[in-house]
Amino acid sequence: MIQKLILQNWMSHRDTQISFRHGKILIHGKNGSGKTSIVEGIVFALFGEVKTSYRGINKQNRRNFIRDGEKSAKVEIEFSVDGKNFRIVRNLYRDKPSRSALYYNSNLISENDDEILKHITRVLNIDERLFGNVFYGAQDNIYQLINMPPKELKLNIDRVLGIEEIQDRIDKITKIINRIKDQIKQTEIDLDGYRTKQKELERLKSGYQTTLSRIEELNSQFRSLQNDYESMTKQKETIEQKYNTYIQYRDKKIATETKIDRLNQDIKKLQQIISNTQLEDPEVLEEKRLQLEKEIEQFRLYTDQSMKLNDLQNQLNQKYDSVFRNREDLYRTLQERNLELDTLRKELEQLNRSKPSNLTFIIALILAMGALGIGIFVINLALLPAIVFGIAALYLHIKYNEQKSRWSNELERVNNDTKRIEAEISSIRNELNVLEQELEKLKNDKNSVSEQLKDIMSKIPSDYGKELERRRDQISRALGNIESYKKDQKRLLELRQELENFVKNLESIDQTLKSLEINDKIYREWSKRYVELQEAIKRTKSEINLLTNQSKEFQKSIEILERDIEDMKRKIERVEILRALQKELEEIKNRISDLQTKNRQVYIQNINLGMGLFWNSLYAGVVYNDPKIAVDKSDGYELKISIGDNEVSADRLSGGEKTIYALSLRLAILNLITRRLRVIILDEPTHNLDDSSIDNLVDNINRLSLDHIDQFIIITHDDRLKNNVMWNQVIQVFREKSKDGSVNYSKVLL
Amino acid sequence: MIFEIKSSIEIFKQAYDLIILLGFVILIVTGILILTFQDYIYISVTGIFLRISKITEINLLEFIFALFSFLIVIALYTLSLIILTVATKEYRADRIYPSVFIKNITSSFPEVYKIFIIWFLIQFNLSVLWYVNAWDPMILSIIFFLISYIFLFIPYAIVIEEVDFDRAIRKLYIFRKELAIYPIMYSAIGLIINLILIFIFGLVFPLDIVRIIMLIINIFIIVPFLVILGANLYFNKFSLSIRKI
């Protein structure tokens, strides 16, 4: 219950003190007298701001509400809740920050705005917004809840009832659940390869085991091979030594055998040659040889003569050819000289014909002499042509002399040449005669030699030389045969001796080879086995290395896979946790949602019940019944009321009925949410009401029971309300001028 | 419906001390009545009924006494109904106001009592009419069922909504339109429970004993539970949306 309000320099109030009583209270005054300022003062004092007022007083602009001309203002309220007294003092300053103080039973509780607000909100169980929506129906805002669109009405009622906060929590939980779902989905996508990886791991492990056992097997094989190899390596030197000896003896044997074979062949050949050789009697052969040599000597003699004759014949031929060629040359030269002579004679004739003439000189001279005569004797002018002709004549004369001199030289040369050639021709003819004689002589010599040569050649049969040669060769061969037969015989003996030696040698070699107990086959097999062993060791070693590397790879892959699988397991665990969390959150959400639904049901049931109760007590008529909050199609709230069989919207109620409806709703909500500050304040409820509605309102206020509320405060300028309602307290507000008439301020009469 | 039954069981449990107390009072008064007027009334398996045929034999003093006794029983029943309904209302509304609680009981009592008196008178007159004209009693039973069906929730309207009889009648029509199924369910549940119990006890005990057992069970369990259930069902009227059964 509000007990006392002090307003100093607050809006139009200079110094107003109001003590409120219990029951129905009227604040009456003309427009602009400062009635609403009183209520705003109450709200401001309680919460430090009045957002729901049309003035919108907040922390930033509150100093603007200090009365004009004043530097500071003070708003103070005293109220009681459940028998406990509280006092709030708020001081506003134009030039410095405001100060507030909360007192409980005269003890200072706090001077901090925020703390005071927290205390008040806790004590009254309401905040300024709730107060503005439920307790205080601001001017022109009485029917605010009735006129609200369904969604907004739902939001406001939910907010008033605290259900909206639950919805906020539900929305937040839903968002978290969705995020968890997304995460689970994402992780599940990541985990798609889990089974494949597990199978891969099993495969790798099995492969690894197989590889290890194979390595073990190979190691044992390797050791066995190594032992064999070491044993063979120890034998190797002896074997190789033996084998080298063997090779030596074998080569020796082969060489010996080859030698023996060759000797055998040679012996055979020699034997054959010896057996094939047909020997003549050496004495006969000697005679033949001597006879042949004589014949050869004779043959050589003839041959030498023929050769000399041949040479002579050749010399003669050459000489004849040379003389013949000289004669031919001389003939050609003679012919040429004759031609030259003819040419010279023709040239001479030409020269004779082309002897230079002096006629032009004579003409020029005559002309010059004529012109001179004319010039001297007739006309002086003719001297000039006389000079010209004179010069011309001189020139022509000089030219004539030159030409004549050249012609004379040429003629002399031609004559000389002609004489020289004629002499040459004569000489050549003489030479030719000599040569012709010589040629004749040579011809005769040639014929004589040819005759001699023919004579000799007739004495030597054809191919006689070859026959002699053949016979000499035959004799030589027969002689050579005898000689070589002797050599062959000797050689055969030598060879047989040598063969015997080699055969003995070969026997000795065979014995040695037998004693060595080794041969190529054995050695090759041994070497082959040795090499195979080496290769097997190498192969086994490389296989072991390969498998070791492979096993390392396996190990690495297994480690990587195990890590991956471990990660995946962790992820799976996380997913499980997330799923559990999601389930829990969904459960919580459902529980909260159920709680919200249940709360909403309970609250709305209560409000509907309360509205009905208040409506029944306030509404005098019989037309409307059962005001209630219903759900509309859009899931918003709709304010309904029943008329006869029908349920209609509260919009269609008259102003007075709306006021009652709004009052019922406010009281129902108030009854539901708090029993602490049981105050209802209505600012200008008669605004826009017709007369009958105002009468209804008057009736209803008169009928209003004070069971549910402590103070029912109406602010109005309407005199009918003032005069027709049984008020427990009337506060009259008006404007008064100061004594000097300069300042206009609100004053209150209680 | 399940919610209402659960809620009714919860309230029943919480208010059981009170139910026992009221039940005993009713039982005692009913016992006195039965013993005093055993020739004029009979106990059926579902309740106590007047023997109309014997009414003419009753003298004035007896009549006044009987009437007074009936008024007391009805008053006790009315009080029980109001108390349980208010308890349900406060339980469902989740608010307890001692002053309002008492005021609600005292203000509702005359209206509800009036209804039960009227209902008794209607029943009585119709029974006499049927007896005199020797009409088919089955028809009378159907009429009784229809009347009780129509007026079933009127006492709850009076108590919960704190209205007078006239307003309650007006509200009833709207209520029935919205929740017509509930009275049927309510009646059906009462009938089924009774029949099951009669059948069970009928197998074990003779009919006279079954009648007495059923009377006791009805006074202490079935009727209080149905009263609470009725109040709960009626309370759905204030729900934000109509609850599905």
C-alpha cells in the first residue's frame, strides 16, 4: 500500500505532499493541473524511470523533469508491503548526477540506483514494465491489452507471467540441441570410414604377423645357408688349387694330345708322301740335265741375236719415224711459208694500191693562193679565207708526209718478209731433199734387219723356250723329290721319336689328373652350387630386408591406423556423450516445455477464473458473461467474452465495459502474480467514454470490492466520477500562482 | 481426461481426511434415516430411494421428521460437494486464500442447496406422478438421467465461478456446447465403477450386504471422487485450449 508521496519541483509540482489512504482514491483536477505527474512521481520513485508513460522518463532525460527555473527536484515515496515499511528518496539535479536512497524501517539500505531497483523488484515481485502494464493504466492506455493484436497480447501476457523467459530458455536449448545434432551429424560423417579402417587394421595386423613369421623362417633358412656357405668357402681354396692344377694338367693333356694328333697326322702324311714318291735314276737324270743345259745355252744364243736385231729394228723404226715426222713438219712449215708469202704478196699489192695521194694539199694550196691573190688584189676580206686555206693546205701536207712515211715502212717490211720467207722456203726444200734421201736409206736398213730376224726366228721353234723350261722343271723336281724323300725319311724318324715321348708324357698327365680327383664337371657343379648358395644367401638377405621394411611399413600403417581408430573411438565416445547430452537436453526441453504448458494452463486458468470472478462482481449487466483469454488461429491470445450462446471478441464491448474488462484482466493478473503491492491506478478511464458508459463505470466502481486490492486510484477530470462514486479519499489537484504571480505550480488539496 | 483423473486422485488423496469426516457425518445421518424410516425407503445398489407406495401411510409427524432428515442429508451432501469443489478450485488455481475459501463456501451453499432441494422435489413429484398413473418406470429413469445430465455441472458453476443460480444456468448452456462430452464421461465413469464393484461384491456377498457395502463405498470413495472429478472437468472451461480426452 502506498502511504505517502512527496514531490518537490517535480514537473509542475513545487512542494506537494500526499498521504494515501486505503480504498478507492480519486485524484481529480482539470487538464494540465498535474494529476498524471503524481502517478508518474509514484512510478519514478519506485523504479527510477517511467518508460510506460507517454513522456517516457528514463535515466538520461529525467533531469528534464525538474520544474522550470529550479536546479533540483525531489521525489519521495513511502509504502508498505506485508507490514514492512519502505521509503525511497530520489533527488534530481540539473548540474550533477542524481542521488537515490532506499530505507527499510528508517534504515538506509542502499544509495545505488541499480541496487535499489533490484531490492524493489524483489520486494514487490514486479518491475517497472510489469507495473506499467498491469498496475498502472496510463492515460489513453487503459484498453491497451484489449486492443493488442493476438501475438502481441500473448507476448505481453507471457512476459508478465514470466512464461516468455521459459520460452527463451527453450529456444536457447533448441539452438544448443540443433548445434549438438549438427556436431553429431558432422562427426558421424567423419566416422563413416571407421569400420573400413578397423578391417584395414585387422588386415594389416594379419599381414604383419605373416611377414614376421616369414622373416623368422627366412632367418633360419639364411643361417643354414650361411653355414653351408662358410663350409664351402673353407673348401674353396683347396678346390680351386686342385682345379687350377687340374686345369694346368688338362691343358697339358690337351696340348699333348693335340701334339700327338698332329704328329700322327704328320707321320701319316709323311708316310703317304714317302709311299707316293716315284724316284728316277739319278744318273739318267744328270745326263738329261746336262743335255738340257746345252740346249738352253743354244737357245739363249739365238735369243740374244734376235733380241739385238729386234733392238736394231726398233732403232731403225724410231729413226725412220723421226725423219718421217721431220719431213712432215718441214712440209707443213713449207706450206705455211708459202701461205705467208702469198699473204705478203697480197699485202704488197694492197700497199701498192693504197699509196697516199697529195691532191687535197694541192687543192688547198691553190685555193689559199687564189684567196691570197684575191685578198691582196681585190678584196682585203679575202685574206681571211686565204689564211684558212693556207693552214689547211699546211695541215694536209703534214698528214700526207706522215702517211707516206708509214706506207714506205710497211712496204719495206713486207718486202723484207717476203725475201726472208722465200729464203726459208728454199732452205726447207733443201732439208727436205736430205731427209728424203735419209728415209730411203733407213728403209733399206730396215728391210735388211727384218730379213735377218726372220732367218733366226725360223731356226727357233715356237714355244721352244717353254718346253725347255718345262723340261728343266721336270728335272729339277725329280732331283728335288729325291732330296725331299731323304728329308722325309729323316723327319719321319724324328716324328716317331717325338710321338713316343709325348705318349709317355700323356700317360703321366693322365695319372696325375686321376690322382687330383677333380674334373670340370665336378668343379662346375661345385662352383654352380657355391654361386647358387651365394645367390640364395643374397636373395634371402634381400628378401629379409624387403620383408623387414615391409614389416616396418606395416608397423607404421598399423600405428597410424590405431591412432586414427583411437581418435575415432574418442569421437564415438564424444558422439555418445553428445547423444546423451542431446537426449538429456531434449528431455529437459520437453520437461521445461511441459512445465511451460502447464504453467501457461494454470496461469490462464487462473486469469480466466479471476477475470470471470472480477467481471461478475464489477459488471452490473446481464448481456455478457465469461470473459476469457482464448487461443486464436495464429496461436496468439484473443480476449473473448460470451454473449448468450456466442463467444465474441472483447473489442465489441462499449468503453465502460471495456474498462471493466481491462480492470478484470488487470485484477486477475495482479491477483495471480503478486499479493504484495495491491494497487491499481487508472489514468483518465472516462476518456472517450459516453455518458452511459461513464454511468456504468461509476456503478462498477461503487460495486468494486476491496477484497483483492488495497488501493484503487483513479485519475480523472470528470466531475461525475468525483460526485457519484463513494471515494475513500479525494485528492484535488489544481494550478496556483505564486504570490507575485510569476510562477504557476500544482497544488493538492486532500 | 487422464490429466483430470490424475488430478482428481491427487486432490482426493490430499482431501481424504476431510472426505472421511464428511462421509462419516453423512453415513450417520443416513443410517439414522434408514433406521427410522426403514418402511418408507429402500437401499438400492446405487443409492437410497423413497418407497412412493408407502408415502400415503406416513403420518404428519413422521413426514416432518423425514423431510427434515432429508434436508439435513442434502445439506451435508451440498456442503461436501462445495468443500471438495472449492478444494479442487484452489488446487487447480494453485492459490489458497483462507478468507476467500470460507467466503466461497458460505456464498455458494444457499445456491447449491437450493438446486438439490429443487432436484429432490422434481424427483419426488415425478415419482408420485408416475406411481399414480402407473407409467413405465424405465421412462422415468431416462427422464431422471436426462435432467441430472443437464444440471450436472450447475453446482460446480455456482461454486467455482461464484455466481447465482440464474447465471449458472446461462453459463451451463455455453459450457455444454463446448464440453458436452464431459458429463457423459462423468456419468459413464460413475456407472462403470459402480457396476464393476457390484459385480465383484455380488460374486462374494449376498445382495443386502452388497447394498450396504456399495452405500459405504459410494459415500467414502466413489461419490467424493466423482465430485472432485466433476470439478476438475468443469475447470477445463478456463483452460487456454480445450484439452483432448
